[in-house]
Amino acid sequence: MNPYSAAIETVLAILCDQAIQALEGIPEDDLGSWRSGQAHGETNTMYGLATHIAGSSEFWILQAAGGREMNRQRLAEFTASGSVADLRARYDRWLADVHEILTNLSDEDLSSVYRRDPDPTQGLSRVEKPVAECIVHALEHAALHVGHLQIQRQLWEQERGGR
């Protein structure tokens, strides 16, 4: 495996761990339903956001970079519910699949262009970008949402008293 792919795997594993840490100890009911009273407008639940991290990253790396056909239901990610153990299992499967994809990508694969038509029913825009950029986007997008989860955790602790 090249150093680029190894670095991607390392950063993704760290982000997954950080997402899980932000959710540990929160009651399952709150994971799938709590929204901060300080939030203005619609916000995502912590579980929905954590599910979106997986769904988005699976799409950008497994489908866009790896060519695997996914049956992603983007909008459903935001209404998902479950346990931290469910998310950890999904993240572990996803990281194993990422390893398989990144191990087999050539320089030619990384410079090829991924194209997707828009799908307004899923909130998806048109995409045309190099595979390497798709992978970097997965990292950037996951990191952004992990930060959101960490802030939501802080708000939850403030509002719920850490219970």
C-alpha cells in the first residue's frame, strides 16, 4: 500500500474513533431524538449525523473511488436511529472495505474521473472530479461532521447535565 493510502486509512480510523467517543454514554433515545434547545432551525440528531458520516464516506470511497455500486439512501441517514454498538460495527465494516479499495487503487485509478448525475430526490448534485479528490473529500466531510458531533455532545452535556 502506498503512503497516501495508508495515511487516508489512519485519518479515517481516527475520525471514526472520535465520532464514537462523542456518542459514548449518551442514552440511545437521546442519540436518535435529542436536538439542542440552543439550536435555531432544524438540526440533525447525533445518531443521524453519525450515520451520515458513514453513508457519505462509504459513497465517496467505496463507490466513487472504488467502483462499488451502493444503494445509498442519503436522506434516510439523517433520520436513522440505533445504538453506538451499531455504529461501531458499521464503521468497522466500512474501514475494512476502505482498506480493500485503497490497497487496490493504482495511480491511474486515482487520476481517473468519477461522474454522477444529479438526484434531487436524494439531495445529490452533479459530480465530476478525480478519484483522488473524491477520497480527500470523504476525509474533509467526515472531519467536518465529527466536529459537529463533538459540539452536539458538549451541548447535550450542558442541557442534560451529563446524565
